[in-house]
Amino acid sequence: MKHLIDPTDLTKEEIDQIVALAEDIIAHRERYQGSMAHKKLATLFYEPSTRTRLSFTAAMMELGGNVLGFSNPQNSSVSKGETVQDTVRVVGCFADIIAMRHPIEGAPLVASEVSRVPIINAGDGSHSHPTQTLTDLLTIKRELGHIDGITIGFCGDLRFGRTVHSLIKALSRYKDIKVVLIAPDELRLPDYIKQDVCDKMGVAYRETNSLDDAIPELDVLYMTRVQKERFLDEDEFDRVKDSFVLDARRMALAKEKMAVLHPLPRVNEILTEVDDDPRAAYFRQVENGKLVRMALIISLMEWKNDPAHGMPEHDAPILNPALHCTNPKCICNNEKHESRFRLAENGITRCWYCDSKVR
Ligand code: CP
């Protein structure tokens, strides 16, 4: 069964096919109306969302399909203690495809292990957000005309920003990508992305804490919100919350053709004075989110049982009772699941579900 849990579940060719299909939908919207008639999408959102849930809903409606689900798990049997796996087993009896957002890392992965319909990860904790990545890739392609060869600056909360982690994974498959990581020390990119993705795939990156120094070289500036809800310590959040603010003065330092992306919502990291700048692409990015999710739904429904579009092969998991994942937001520490690990770059052992380093 083809699912989308992590951007690496799609080959580069599959990503390019989805982006190309989204471009065809833009050009020939009428051809796709009705292509999901009598099909049902379930949106299971255990965490708040505006763009992702509503764009999935709008995408399925534009394709002629129907949508069911919940946006607040307290209104479902989750509040009675139903597990993620039991919930998807049940919802798979009603729906043809499921989009799931969950605050616990690895929840969509364990859902996919028992689901009889495709599962789409619509964001799991600080871990991954692959459909935002497809949105970002379509936006970069439409704004700049190409993805290969870009220099992209990620600015703000690179530690908890799941959209950043997923986009770097996907970009690592494109040619000549240069990454500039702009963050205070407390919010730096996790090591597993630097080691397992950038070092392994040969992506050139540098780290800085100066947006002013970095901005002149960028083709894309990817701003992010500091994710208050992910901090365990409120004082730490207060120290870093206003680290970087994009304003008209800083935009004057940038290339004439630079594109500003932001997964949104923003809080105060982009001033509204930037919104009318033609380089501000973040509201066009929102619309691209619906278009690319239309393309994703069509593709997964077509590929779900096609051996030519299988899931990637992984080495067998390490099952060692002496090892323990210490991430309190990992699914294996929130529901009963067998502890599993994988051997990553530099001989480091990581949790199978959340990628945390195991000590
Ligand atoms: N970009 C994004 O994931 O937005 P929502 O949290 O509103 O879905």
C-alpha cells in the first residue's frame, strides 16, 4: 500500500510527477472535476490546523469527492482512549484515503502499518510535514521556474519546524542545492537532518545567526514561526521568540527575484509591510497547497496498490530491549508499540518512529 508518511516515501520522479500533475490541474482545472466522484477522504486532525485541513477538504471537493473526519479528537472516541491504530482500522471502513495530523511523532507511521487505505501524514509533532513540502516545491517551481541550483535560507525555528526538516529531505534529491541555516543556537537544525540528509546526500550547508548577512545570496527565503507549543520550557521560548523579523529594510538587501515562503501561520516574524512586495509568495503558497493536494490524492488513489509505486525498502528494524527512545513526544512513549530502532549515519542508533538519537 502506498502511503505518504515522510518525503522519502516518494521517489524524486514521483515528486516531480505530482508537481507536474498540479501544474496540469492549474492549466486544465475542468479535466479533473469529478475524478474522485463517490470517493471519500477522512481528515483525522488531532492538532489544530487551518491551511492543511481546509486545503485537503477543498481539494477533495474540487475533485468531486466527499470528506468526513474530525478536527478535535475530544469529539471522537479518541477521548475514550481509542488508539491511533484502532482509529484508522475503523475509519478505513468508511473512507478511501486518510489524512492525519497528530502532535505525537510517529503516529501516522504506526497508522500506516495497519491501514487498508493510504495514509497521508499531515504533520506529526516536530518531525515531518510532507504535504507542506510538496506545496513548497510547487511554489518554488512556479515562482522561480526551477528547483535545481537554488540557494535557500531557512530562518527561525529550525529545531521544531517540521516543514523545514521535510523540505530539506526533499531538496537533497535535487541538483546543486545550497542551504543556509539562519537560527539562534537554541533553535538549530537537529543533527539527524544535518548528518543523515545533508552530509549523506552531499548538500552544501552553512549555519549563521545573521539574517542580514545571509539574505543577499538567497533565491528563496523560508521564514518560520517559533513553535511555542513544542517548547517544554516557557523561559526558553521567551528568550528566542522574536529572534528574526523580516521587514522592508531587510527585503531591500535581497535579490530582485528572491521568493519569500512561509508555511504559515505567522506570528510576528514577517511584518505586514512585506505583504505587498512582489517577492512575498506566502499567500500564493497557500493556494498551491490545495492544488498539490489535489494532485497527491489523485496520485495515491492511482498508485496505492501498484507495485511500480511501492514504499521504499528499509533494513530490518533493530529490536533491542536494552535500548529506549527518550523522546516524550514519540508514539512509542505514548501508546504501546514495540521499541524499534535503525542504524543511521556515523553508526548512530535512532528511533524508528521519531528519528531521535538513542543514548
Ligand atoms: N502550514 C500549515 O501546516 O498550516 P496549518 O497548521 O494551518 O495547517
